[in-house]
Amino acid sequence: MTLSVAVALAVGMKVEGGGVDLAGLYGLGALVNAAAVLWAAGVALRLRTMQAGPIMQTPVFLLLFFAPVYVPLKLLQGWIHAVATGNPITQLLEANRSLLAGQPAHVGVAYLVAAGLILTAVLLHSDGGDFVLLVVVVGGMVLLVRNLDDRRGGRPPLPAPPPVARPHGNRPPLRSASWWPKTIR
């Protein structure tokens, strides 16, 4: 048990999931951690310079920035919902939330995404120049996530905007000349 989990439990974090759910949560975390280590080690070994730090951090930051880290996916609206739906990290976060709640949902998809991230990190830094295979793997992950989202009904429709209240019915209001100086009227 890590220090952060011990502190969270000490201050009253509620974990509804059982032992199997928590084991799945830690297993998923270990796979994502392995993907992050492979990514960072690959960048460091390929570039061999201290200036590689931002190159390691930027893709991870962007993936987390466009994922529903603090808010569940169903509460997002607009363009951020569309971007977060295609983001593979979203599946990991949603699976983690469901495991903590004791109601596992789409955990298999999250494990596939974690395996895809590991494969992406390995292929990206291989010497064979497997860029085409990398594009196929990442594109397949995005299509898989979108296909599963469509199969379960897709995202809920956005609410209709409220009707515009016009005092004159459907015709636009007449322009008032009250702003015009009195000397010219």
C-alpha cells in the first residue's frame, strides 16, 4: 500500500470495490506505469540528452489534459466531450472509477488500452522504423474506443438551447433611435 492510499483511507476515502476489484485496479495501474516507463526510457535512450525531458512530458500531459481526470465523461459537453471520447486515457480513468465504486465496467477495454500503450511505446522506440505499425495500433485503439462507445448507445444528446424570447414574435425588433442626438432627430 502506497503512502497516498494510506492517507486517503485515513481521511475517509470510501472504497466500495472488493479485493478482486482492487487487484484489477492495481494491475491496471502497473500496466500504465510500465507504458510510461517504456515511453520515458525510450525517449531518454534515443536522444541521450537532458533536453529530452519536455519531449517525455508533453505527450503525457496532453493525454491527461484532454481526458476527464476530475469529471466523469458523461458530465462533459461540447468539443471536450468529443476529444475525451477518443482519448485512450478516458477508458483507463472510467475503468478505475468503476473498480473503486465496486461496479466494474469496461475493464477489459481498459486493459486492452494499457496493452496498446505498452505496444505503442515499444514500437515507437524500436530500430525497425515501425512508424506505420504504430499509426495502425494507435488508430485501431481510437476506433475500438469509439466503436464500443457507439455500441453502448454513444454519448447522451446535448440538451436543446433555450428558446430566445422575442417580444415581437418571430420578426426582429425595430431599431430604436434613442441613442441618436436630439439635435439631429
